[in-house]
Amino acid sequence: MKKILLTILLAVSTFLLRAQEDKNMADLEVLYNALQKTPSYKKLLKGDQAYQQLYENVKLKIVDADEKQTFRQLSRLVSAINDNHLGFYRTPDTTLKPVYISLPLNMDSLKKQLQQKDQNTLEGIYYASNHEFGLYANGDRAYQIVSLTNGVLMAEVFHTPYGGYDLLLYSGKPVPYNLIKNARLVNGTLLGTPFTKFKEKKFSILDKGNENYEYKNLNDQIGYLRLSSFSSSNANIKKSEEFYATIAGKLTVEKLVVDLRGNTGGGYKTSRKFLDLLKKYKGEIFVLQNAATVSNAEQFILELKPLKKVTTLGEQTKGMITFGSNYGSKIVLPSGRFTFYPTDMKGLDRDLAYESKGINPDIILDVFKSDWILQTLEYIKSKS
């Protein structure tokens, strides 16, 4: 009887392992094939032997890996492409129970160690939602972020070949893990994540409200134009056209502040009319940009920068500029566990130079000193 039970247990175990392996391999093949179809792969890595070797390495590591480790390995294939519009995450599922991993660390000792780190280095103490976290080195070119309250692992951070970091965020429901590409440290904040080294208010962040567009006069000589989205949705295009009609031919001020902070990008279907308007504008233009200025908003800046009448102010942009997606399609991998967001736009060589690096402003503004519009007015006054 014992032999029969043992035989059954071994058979079930073998079946489950084989099923897990088949599921992992199916996900790998679909993701790998989808990546190879993207313009960014074709432009940057087609025929690259190192990428092929990475695929073979991932294939070996996911043979009997659990869901989390499979996601971690598959993410390497997405991370290796210098295309920050690509997305990869656990398919949202409200029935999933979050799995928290507590690391055997001495929190007091770790905190004291991290308090000694320079504010400009990646390692250190971070804050998010009024909680305290520690980011520390964990091996060669890798880091971890843990809660300094209970030692729960919140994220893993890895160097990329492009001078930045990719981050695997373990955030619980409804997405237990998410790949965040190009999480560079800009003014104490890890781009695209909730983690920042400072509790103080940051004037780089703009409270946009519900409206994407705004115009007002700051004084008799200076106007303020806020463009917060270039989304190509039908609703936003309509709103942008209605707003454009209120300002076209009416920008008679001597100088114009154009605020692109937090502009989430979109397409030229929306932005082109504003770009043409600013190119025709006779006065000086002062463009505000921050680390949340992305995609078509970054392209917008590159179109304006060559003009002598334009000065950019603020901080580095996101560096998520080149490829993008026309249709926003998503691919759920065969197991249903993971979702891949591919890109379909070819991108320009001009833009690729700024991918994962961002666009530096002509004038750096102080994140903590005062409102950036006031700092811009001070700069304009200092020039006159």
C-alpha cells in the first residue's frame, strides 16, 4: 500500500512539475516572439548574439520556477531593450492573495548604515505614503528596497546597460509585481515609483487639476500656457482644439511661460497645432519641464530647443521618448499570469539619443526653494 501511495505521489509531483514547466515555457515563447516583432527590438537588438544568449539563460532558469521567479526572469528580456514605453506586469487579479517576503535583516543597523549615504547616491532612506524604506546594495549591480518597519521586500533594483535602473515592484493587489523601466534617481526621486528621499514639498511637481489646458496672463508682459497632455484620444483632441481656438492669434504678450510639467505625452495629432503656434510666436518662450515630462512632450521640447527664442527650465525629463504605441494593444501571455505592453512605433534616431537619459534643461530650478513659476519670473527679471 505504501509503495502504491508513494508511486501516486511521485506521479502527481512529476505531473505538476511538467505542467509548471510547460506553462512557463509557453509564456517565454510568446513573450520572446512578441518582443522580436517590436520596432525597438528590430532597430536595436536584431541578430544580437548576447540577447540570444540571454534568452537561452532565461529558458534554463524558468524550467521549474514559481510564478514570481518566472516573472523576474522574463522581465530580463524586456529590460534588455532600450525602449521605456514597453510594459510588463502581473495581470491584475483581485482574487490573488498578496505574498509578502520578510527579509532577515536588522532594521536598526540597516537604517544607521543608510543614514550615512550621500543624498545623491542611489542607496539611502526613501519615503512613500508616509512609510520609511531602505534601498541598499544586494550583490553585483543589484539592490533591494525593504520596509524599515517590518523588513518586507518591496522591490528589487537592477542596473541596465543604458545607465539607469529597472525596478521590479512588489506592490500587492491587484498587481503583485510590475516592471518599471528607467527608474533613474532625479532630485531624490526614483522616476516612475512612489519612492523619494525627501518629505519636503517638491515644487517640481505640478498640481494640474482636472483640466489639461490653461492660459492666463502673469502680468502685462508675460503669459502662462499650460499643456498637460497630448493624448490622442478623441475626447482629448476635441478639448485641445476647443482650447486652441481660444488662444490662436491672441498671444500678444512679450514673453510666454509654457508649462510641460507632468505632461504624459500622446501624439502629434494633438501637439502639432501647439508646436506650430509656438514656432510662429514672436516673443521669448520659457519652457518648464520635469521628470514626469514624457514621450511626445519630450519630442515637443526637442522641436523647440533649436529656436534661439526658447529657454528650457526645470529638471531632466523622463527619457521615455522614442518608440511608443499607436494602438495601446496588450498581450496576455498563455498562462494568463502576465501581461506585455508592446510598442509599434519606429522612432527617430534624434529621439533615441535621449532614451533612458532624458533631456537636460538649460536652467536648473531649485526643487525646494519656491514655486517654479515664481523662479522662472525671477530668471526672466534677471535677464532684463
